[in-house]
Amino acid sequence: MAKRTRRVSSRLAIEATRQSLDVLMVGMSDGLDAFWKQRLTESLALDDGSDRILEAIDFEQSLRLARESVAPVIFFDLMLVNDWGVPKLEQIFDAAGPVSALVGVATEECDNEYARLADQCVLDGYKHGQPSKLAVRSLIESIRDQLYMRGRLGEQHHDLRPLERLRKLNRIGLALTQERDLGKLLQLILRETTQLLDADAGSIYILESTKERVRTHKVLGRVERKSHASAVRVAEGTELGQYNLRFAAARNESKEIPFKEIVFPANLQSIAGYCALKGELVNLPDVYNIDEDAPYTFNPDIVDKKYGYRCVSMLSIPMRNMRDEVVGVIQLINKKKNPTQVLDNPATTPECVLPFGPDDLELALSLGNQAGTAIENVRLYDSINMLFESFVYATVRSIEQRDPSTAGHSARVTRITLGMADIIRNKKDGVYKDVTFSEEEMVELHYASILHDVGKIGVREHILTKAKKLFPFQRDVVEVRTGFIEASIRQRALERIAALNGSTAAAKDAITKECNQAVAQLHEDYQFVMDVNEPGFLTDENLAKLKLVYEREHPVAKGAPARLLTEQEFQSLSTRRGSLSAEERIEIESHVLKSRKFLENIPWSPELANVPAIAGWHHEKMNGKGYPDGIPAMETPLQARIMAVADVFDSLTAADRPYKPAIPLERALEIMQNMAKFGDLDPEVVRLFIDDKVWEKLNLKVTLLKDANEAQRKAT
């Protein structure tokens, strides 16, 4: 039978006997796995053993099979981009080597996942749905051709490592520019550098000034150190004692060595210190045979003797930023002859290790420069974030100084909101099992929460700080007026007595008695007004009594005010709940719209674009009766509904409000349940708050009913 040929090419089609395939099916769901196993069985040469189908469910198994397979073709579920993440998939693809092929498959279109992965890797195929037998067979034939030619290319160049290294170096450079978290960046630098240069172990040291103080910030109760790399321009006479080295990352493929971050002085006696301060690459074929003239020494007690390891070759690389300043050191240990070799026997390790060669040095310097620039970029990025964070907190503190009674409210709401969001994104069952908040979304929620009341800066200060139904000056006016009315009552009585012209004592006594009764009534009315002035709930009975007090005209001298209250004072005292009149409440509620407009004027980055919406909708209600837009809360982001619950809980339980005592926890939870029942709050968020006992997990300060005083027990 004649050999098959391509229609547009004179070369032979590659048969399975010339290019066998190890097809590795990675992380596929049940339905996807069954379909593709059937299609691949129909398209591969399995009967004569030329091809194989291998299956891997988890990451570790996938990584191992990728390393062990010959010319592997990796068929992987594209949803792993979300489930495992791109970095783990890249590790599997790298382990497969350059003579391999990558095919993403999915039950339906996954263009977003494909695009995310395609930015980092070159895929040989992308199939969704259920492709026909012919389509799959054509794909396999095409891949077989590609792998054969890739293998031939390696044979022609005798060694494919330079091409593989170049490909990885380019990918590393791309990855370094995208990572903004210092800890993750250091791990990325170390992993990629050790793999690229076949090093068994490695570590990273960050240069820090001894004069600077390490700053921290707190997110969800975890203190995270911000990047704090310093930089030294190498010059003669660099002052010793001016810098420290922070042991910031470590990796060892052969030994399980616990990592502990430490700081030590950067000096010329340590290899890493010499590399950092001199800015020189230090290449040691054997750390136990260092030249006597060298200023540095190797200390075997730190790792070798303590953990039964054997350091042989070592390469220390200065990491430089774009200004040619050293920001740290990468230290690689034990270049392996066989990259898959485990160096767990100190006696045989020297036989399995090579010195780092000239090609390694060139690559190492290139990586050091890329890594140094990436660290500098992260440091600058963190500095900008720290500057913005400081501005945000300064703004919040300024607002709280205008309203000292709510000082700490924004910080507490932020803590509760982020705590609830953290619980929700870790749920494995229930209504929130499919809800995830990325780290970027958590940062977005952090800013929305801390700035949710920023619009109060546009509310008049005397409204913000109003603790009673009457302003302090109004209360003083009522008190003065009471004294004036009392004096006028007594003056009128004296005038009436003087007008009797020698009448009987009985007539005088009657006037005096009438005067005393009027004064007593006045004092009773005044005390009632002071009681009603408290911002509790005003009953119908007390409202009716207040109206009588307002309408009562006291027997005063001609020209004196007869009424204890003005109409404006009466209206303020008639407030049914709280301390604010209807007009004042409208002004207070306007702070939400002001907050949103203020935040909309900030040019947020794309990952923080929802800050204005989240902050601006946290007063919307499920029944559509909230403000400022009056839309059903289900149409707002979940983050806004979470913040609404946090805001209500803190308002109820806060002990620093002058217009009310702290409501006991049990009563506060009952109020929140009623608010959920009547459409004010999201019932699912309230249920989660109560069921998960968020106040306990966050160690919030609350008052229990058994510990409450009389005022707190009566608070509603």
C-alpha cells in the first residue's frame, strides 16, 4: 500500500511508528473525560503500543506524568484556568518539555479562559463541545507532524536546551512584569531561576536600609508586610552597617527544610552580603573549597549539618534595578547533572552536581536584572498604594473629627464587611457556595467600606453631631424661657395682689395659690420637655401630651411669652424616633449620594472600578424603599448588601453614640431579623451573619443582655 502524502506538500505524512504519542488527559470533568477518551481511542494507534492514553486527576499527578512522558500531548480542561490557575498549568506544560503539544478542551465556549492562558502559552488546539471523529483525527495527525518536526529540530541542533531556555526566559520576563505581590514575586523568581538553571535549591535576600522602619497594614486580621526593598549603588567605600539582608524566600527540591524569615547585617563576610555590597556575581564550584584570599566564608552549620544536606556548587547573583542599583541577591545551590535527580544523600551529592558554567552566568545576570527591576516596580507600586491608603485614612480621620461620636465606625464597618466577605468566599455549600471574591475584589470592598461615609463631609456639622432632638442652644433657650415665664407668672401675681387695695387675706392667698400652681405646671412641662428631648421612641400618648404642653399658655404678665415652646421646637420634639427631624434626616441621608459623587470623581483603576457603586448603594433596601436611588437591593452588588448588614449591626451595638446606649447583642440580632423580614436587609446575608456568629469570629466588642444596664435594656 502506498504511503499517504499531503496534498500541498511533498513530504511524507508522519505515521505513529515514526512519532509515538503519550496523550495525557488532565483534570477533566466526568462528561468531558468520557467523550474525549472515546474520541482519542478512535484516533490513536493504541493496539500496537505506539501511542498511550494517560489520565491525571490532580495537579501533582499531572506534573509527574508530564515529566515522565515522551513527547506528551496534553489535553486539559480549560476550566482548570479558574480551578488550578494559570501558574500551575504553566508548571505542567514546562515539565512536558519543548517536544510537546497543548490542547484545551471544554464542554462549551470558554473564550475568556482560553484568552487568559493564550497570553502566557502557545496552544496547539482549542476544542469545545463535541467535535466529530474526523475533526479529532485531523487534530491528532497535525500534532503528530508538529512533534516530529520539533524533535527533528532538536536533533539538528544537538541540544534543544538553548531554545527551551530562551522560551522560558521570555515567559519569565512576562510573568515578572505582571506580578504585584512581593511574596509571590519572590517565589516566582526563585522557582523559575532554579528550574531554568537546573539548581536543586535556592534562596533570595532582599536588601533593606537599617534606618527605615518596616511598615505593615492589616487586612482581615492578617498583618501583611509591604515591600521594603532598599537599593545600594555599588561604589568604593560603601558604608558597612548601613544595610541589612532579609532572608525572604527559599526553595529546595530534595530536602524539606522549614523556612523562617530572618534579618542579618549585610557585610563582606557572608557570600550574599559580599554579592550585594560589591554588586558582583559570585560563582563557587564547591563551597567547601573557597579561596583563602576570599573575604567571605561558607557556614555549613546553617543547613548542611542541621538538615543532612550537602551544598556543593553555588551561584550568587546581584539583582539590579533600572538605575543599576542592587536591591537583593538570588543564591542558587547545586546545579544538577540530571534535573530530575533528588539530592538526598550528602555522600553522593558531589557526583551528581556540576559547577555553574558560562552560559549559566549569562542567563543568571539577565534574570537578576529582570528580577531587580520587577522588585523595584513592586516597591514603587506598593509605595503608591501606601500613599493612597494614607490619604484615604487621613480623609476618614478628618471626617470623624467633624463627628467624634461615630469615630471608629468606618473602620469597624470595614472589618465586619471584609470578614463576612471572607466567610462567603470560603463557603463550600449553601447559597454562597459558588460565590468567590478575588483578592482584587477584596481590596475594592476594603476601599468601598472605609470610604462609605465620606459624603458626610458635605453635611453641616451641627446636624452630624446632633445628639438630642433639640440642639444645645435650643435647649438653653427653653431653659432660659422657662425661668423668664416663671418670673413673669410671679410678677403678674404680685401685680394682682397690689391691685386688691386692702382686700382680705383670703383673696391674696387665692392669688398666691394660683401662682404656685402655675409655676408647678410650668416646671412639670419643662421636665416633660427635657424627657421628650431624649432620642428614644415617642409614643402616641406622649405626643398628645407634648401637643398640650405646646398649646398651653401660662398666666404671665402683659407682653411676656405665654408659651413654653415655639412651633419649630415643638416640631423637633415631635420626632418619633431618634434625634433628627424629617428635614435633618434628609440632609443626613444625602451623605450617601455625596459619597458616591465624591468617589466617582476619583480615577479608580479597573480592579477598583466598583468602589463608588458599592459604597453608594449600601443604604438601598430589598423592598426598594431605601436611598438614594430607591431601587431593590437585589439589583445592587452583593458587596453592598453585605456592607448594609455590617453598617446596621455596628450602628445598633456601638457604645459611643451620644443619642442612644449600646443595644444588647440579642436585641440587635432580633432587630436585624425583623429588618430582613420586612425587606430592609438581605435575609440571606443576615442569616449568614447570625449562623456564622461573625461577631465572635471577629472578636467584636458587644454588650450581652445579661451584662446590660437599665438604659441598654430599654434601648430599641
